[in-house]
Amino acid sequence: MKMASKMLQLKSKACEASKFVSKHGTTYYKQLLEKNKHYIQEPATVEKCNELSKQLLYTRLASIPGRTELFWKEVDHVKGLWKNRADLKVEDAGIAALFGLECFAWYCAETAITMAKDEAKASDFSKGLLQSEELYKYILETSVYPREPEALKELRSVTHNYPMANMAIAPDAGKLMEMLLNLVNARKTIEVGVFTGYSLLLTALTLPEDGKVIAIDVNRSTYEIGLPVIKKAGVEHKIDFRESEALPVLDELLNHEENEGGFDFAFVDADKVSYWNYHERLMRLIKVGGIIVYDNTLWGGSVAEPDSSTPEGKREGKKAILELNKKLSADKRVQISQVALVSVYPREQEALKELRILTHNHALAIMAAAPDAGQLIEMLLKLVNARKTIEVGIFTGYSLLSLLLHYQKMARVAGYQEAGVVHKIDFRKSEPLPVLDELLNHKENEGGFDFAFVDDADKGSYWNYHERLMRLIKVGGIIVYDKTLWGGSVAEPDSSKPEGKREGKKTAHELNKKLSADKRVQISQIALGHGITICRRLY
């Protein structure tokens, strides 16, 4: 911004110089042109001047990286000319004036470039932590867009043409949000921050006919951009829109005792500095077992970067988000899941921590479930109130122990025996398909399981597992498939992967397409670890 501030000072000087040239230049006009006619480009028309101006401007702009020191010498030279303007020649005045105009153009260009950089960083926020357009596009086109209702698709398209479209919730985040709404059987919800209403419409579409969402935003005009689509979808009657700051509305709700613990779900995407104030109020409004989702809590990944790489206008929000993450991680009233180690390790039970360390020294440690994925699995287990589960593929057992500790709150040391959970394990050393088929031979097992986690080395058999698990898992139950993004390689050309990994990549891609087309399940694909896909059985 140093150059920008100096450019502002030069603007007024350039105007004064232009006026000086206009006043004193006529006397020498013919003489000056005759002397310098070899510089004149014919025809001397306005059109030609415009063309040459562009050539000069962009040539000089292109030269900036290589002439920074020289530029400031030019500035000093112009200052000297202006200081001694009584002896100023018309030619020097003309050059000074042109240089002043060029500086002004540079100022405009720098402002535009700064805005473009900020916009580029802002657009990165919509990709979450992926920072890979190819992989993000793969997730959207494979798991999100094929299942996106037409109303949401239309609202996303309308929002895309809005100048601040990056403020909208990402469609892939919307799929997870939809599943969470279903898992808590949401009927009454709160939304803080509406923008054009993508997440609001998603909520209204998911709620039952008598459901209600209180939507709060300071700007009704942006809500009205999406309102025609909401009306067309036939869900406007579920929305109670309040044009207001959020805190007064939340406080007003708390004035009515029946509202305490009266809501099932809340989604917050508003003033980041006020997130903790919202949290304290929402903790009284949301029922025990309910869900609060905070958006942008990784601030586009910038929470792990130095301030110098964060646009200046986003640093205050980043600071507020860092503070929020620490507070949420320390808040014992809630169970949390976030795609960042800052929220995982402080909450990781000692048994899991020790097993993770032991696994880290194994030659095939990469096969283990990622801790952040484990944290989400733990939350899903609680949301479905899991009692009977299946795990296909164990390795050293991190995900299995995470699952077992779902039942064992007081585990203090590592190891199944010491953690007091070994009696909950029915370990079968076998290929998975014979075991799953054997379970299906007993009618009472059909729909008798609440949850399944699949992370088997044989990715080619995932679909065979899926068909069997769809009979074993209850309606409303969850199946989680690990490594469905194959470390991100599903979006990369084969040439960039070792030959031994290509078969796994191919089968992961085929599985993703089949799961996306399977109407029996609701799905959400998330870039945790090597990629996980959550399937909720619908029927």
C-alpha cells in the first residue's frame, strides 16, 4: 500500500502540472512539434492517441518489476521540476504531466490488482481447504450437483451473478448440512446470516411441512434476490425472516422461557467477531443433542497462514475465528468436529492419542483413519444413537477404538483391554464378503445395525460391501466409506500417479459414481483425510 499512498499525493500534482502546460504551451507549440516531429505517429488522430496511450501505459506497467528503484528516481526528478517550475520548459512540463497521469493510472491499476488479488483469495474460501480446483470440481460434479434439487440449483445460479457471490455457503457443505438436519429430525431451526438464501432454502426444503426456521439478516435486499426462487419452491411459509442484527433477536427469543432448548438446529454465517456471543445464546436455545454449525471457521485456510498472506480486510475476521476455534475446542458443553487439527487433538481421548502414536511408527501408517475423520465419525455415531455397528477393515484399530469409546466415556489409557472396551469387539479374521453374507443368513440382522465404517484395502469390493450393508444397516443408519477421494488423485491424470495406485483410483471413481446414483441413500462427500463419503440409508 506504500505505492498507493504516494500515488494519491501525486494525483493533485499531476492536475496542477496539466493546467500549467495548458497555460504556457501555446507559444512554443509549432517550434516544439517541428523539433520533435520524428516522434509523431501518423495519422495524428484521437484514435491513434488512444492506441498509443494504451501501448505506453501497459508497456510501462509491464516494466514495473524491473524498474522499482528507477521509478522513484523519476518521481524525485518530477518533484524537482515542479519545485523549479518558474524555469520549466514546456517539453519538461509535458513529460511531467504525462508522468503524473501515468502515476494516476498506476494507482488505479494497483487498486484494481489489489482488488483482484483479494477477490482471488476470497474465491479460495469457497473451495474450503482443498485449494485444488480440480478436486473441488470433482466433488461437486460427482456427489453434489447430480443430487442438488432444481430450486437450489436455480438459486445458486442467481447468486453466482451477484457481485459478492463468494459469501454463499458452498454446495458441498450444504449436503452435509442437509444430512445433519435429517439426523436430528429438525423441526425448528435458527439461521444467523442469510445472504441470498441458499442454506435457508436448503433448510426449508429439508424441514417437514410444519417446520419453521427463524432467519436473521441485517440486509433484506440480498434475501429478496433469492426470495422468488424460495416462493417458487413452495417453502416460504416455513421461513420467519427477521431483518435485524442477530443478538437482539436471539435475546428476544430467550425472553420466552418456552424457547430454551426449543430448537433442533442452528446455522451461523454472519459477523465473525460476534460468533462467540451467538454461541452463548444458541447454547440456551438449542436442545441437548441438537446441532450448531458455524461456517467459515477455517477462514479459507488462512488460520494457519501468516497475516501477510491474508488480505488486510480479512485479518480481523481471521483473528476472531482463531479465538472462536480455541473457545469451541475448550467448551465441554459441546462435541465438535472440524477439518483442522486445532479442534481434533485437544479433544482426542488419551487411548486414541496413544494408539495414533503407535500407528505412526508403522510402515503402512498412511492406511490409518485420519483423526479429523474419526472425530466426525464419533459425532455421527451419537447422532444415530449407535449400539450395533460393523467395521470392514481395521488396520491398527484407530477408527475401531474411536467407535468403541463412543460407548466408553471414562477411557483413560491406550489399548482395548486397558480402555475397558475389548468385550465390545467381535473380531473376525476373514475376507469381509463371507462374514457379511453369513450375517445376512440370519433374518434378525437385516436392518439390525446402526452404523458401518468401511476402510478395506480391497477398494474394488466396496460396491459389493455396499449392497450387503444396505440390507444390514437400519433405515436412517449411516455407512461411511474411507479414502473415496484416493488422496485427491481422483481428479488428477493417471500420468501423475504411480502405476500401483491407478487401480485404486479407478475403483474409487467408479464407487463415487454409483453412490451418487443410488437413490436409497443420502450422501455427503468430504475432504477429510483421503476423502470420506457418508451415506444415510433412506429406505
